[in-house]
Amino acid sequence: MVTVGVVAGVVERRLAAGWLRCPGCRGVLAGWGHARQRVVRGENGIGWRLRPRRSRCGGCGVTHVLLPVSCLLRRADGVAVIWAALAGKAAGLGYRPVARLLGRPASTVRDWLARFASRAGTVRGLFTAWACALDADPPPLAPAGSAVADAVTAVTAAAAAAARRWAGRLVSLSPGELASSVSAGLLLAPGFSPEWINTSSS
């Protein structure tokens, strides 16, 4: 089972139109029930109930869970909260101050930051490629002071490039939402690998 990042609220329309493709074989995805319902914790203590759509590939037969870009696989907190933690780390804060600011357990925040730091170079490379694919002449990315900060800067640059490329034609995504979408929800998951992620802007 692979988790695919999608924008909440448009899943059914895209499934019906045959617009969602399998990340493994590029076959067309069709509805296949729902995954179990869960509560996602958002900012300022506000959460929401999520019952993700499940789909099945008509080509390879693999099932997929279609997560909204506001979520990451196997994370109880929404992308906005997790991205705020990563941005805090990029700004030089340790996990304890970040945890206090977000009202989350220090052990949880430490896990997010350690997992992201372990793949920061890969994330930076992937999103630098996205920024270049979306903008023929992107602004140069100056060193940000750490591997995590460089990765956060690259994701932010790619989000800005996407906003410029599709201004007025696409729902604007925050850097965290773009990171969720491009990584298919696997940004902090053990199975994250950019090798099968399509970096084409088409």
C-alpha cells in the first residue's frame, strides 16, 4: 500500500475523472472504500476527523490510501504543526523550545526533527530539482546555516516557484503541503525514497 498526497475535497472528482495515477505503474486509480477514521491534531489545539479514501490501481492492482496534503503518513499531527517544528529547527531552535511553542511532547518533536535531519540532504536535492523544473530561472539558494535549514529553504523555494508557475490556476500550497504532496505523505516515513517520485512539472 502506498500513500498518495492529494488536496482534500477533490478526491472523488479526480477519481471519477480518472485523473489520479498509481505512483508505481502510472495506472488509473479507482475508488476502493475508505481507510479507518482518525483524528488529526492541528494548530492551536484544533483537530479534525479524517477518513481517507482508499483506491485501487487498475494496472498493477495495488491499493493506495489518498491522504490530503494537510497530513503525513502515520502522523497524528497535521502538516502545519510539523512544518512549524521544522521551520523552528531551521531557525536554530532546539527540540525542547519548539515543543513548548507548539504544545507537543518533546519526544514527539525530537522524533520529527531527527527523522527530517537524517534525510535533509535528499530533501534539499529533491526540492531544488522541483524549484528548477517549475521556474526556468529560479533565485539562487544561499546556504542557510545547517542541513535542515538548507532543506527547509529548498522546500520553501519550490513552493514559491509553484505559486508563480500556476498563479490563479491552482490552489496555492504552503511549503509543508507541497512537501507532503511531493513526498506522497512519506516525508517523515521510513519508506521515503525520491527515486520513484516524479520530478516532472507536467
